[in-house]
Amino acid sequence: MAHAHTDPQARQQLAIAAVEAKTRKDLTWQELADTAGLSVAFVTAALLGQHALPADAARVVTERLGLDEDAALLLQTIPLRGSIPGGVPTDPTIYRFHEMLQVYGTTLKALVHEQFGDGIISAINFKLDVKKVEDPEGGSRAVITLDGKYLPTRPF
């Protein structure tokens, strides 16, 4: 049975413990995702408090991190989502995503509606991928793919 958790502090404390254990054990998010058998984006989001993990995945990930059974149980609860409290984010990386949406949000909306009609892109039926690629002009580029199912608005 699925259980919802109503205390965001519990998940925040678990996120802190998970990141500390990951750092202590010198693990990558990808290694933890491989342990769980799920995508790196989903497992990272779950460990940072934004998703519930299936029981088996929660068990093997918490074992790998050296966390207890209570942590595995908490990872299985549906969290209160939202990781950016209070207005404009101050972290530079997160702020740049905010800035991208400020600049391109209306463009994305216009293009989605022109191609699909009235509706939304799901963040539930969703995939996320981040890749590092070499820039032909020097340095690196981040390629971020947001792949969400389109859900049309239905009159009722």
C-alpha cells in the first residue's frame, strides 16, 4: 500500500543523511541508480526527497549507503514535493534554470500548444537526462532532455 508523508523535514533530514553517506562512501548518483536498477535522475530525485522509491530499490540503496530500515521505509513514502522554497532561487545553478524559464517559458508554452493543442507536459510520466558533450568551440556543453507525456485539456 502506498503511504503519503506529511512532514517535509523528515525527508529533508533523510536527504542530508543520504548525501553525507554518498560522500563518505565516495559513491556517484549513477552508482546508486545502478544499485536500484532505476534511472539516475529518478533515484537522485528520490534521495533528495522528491520521489518515493519502490521497496526493493529503497532497501538496496539504503544498504549501499549504510542507512537503516527506517530510512528505507521513509524512502518508500510519497513526499511533499517541491525543493525550492520561497521565490527566486539563490543557488547559481538552480537560478540559471529559473532564468531559462523566465526567458524561454512563454516560447516553450507557445510551441507546445501550437504543436499539441491545449494541455500540459507531465512531470509525473516523465524522463530526464543530463549529458556532458564537448563543445566544438572549446569546453563542454550540458545537454538536458526533459521528456514528458503530453496531457490534453479535456472539457467537462
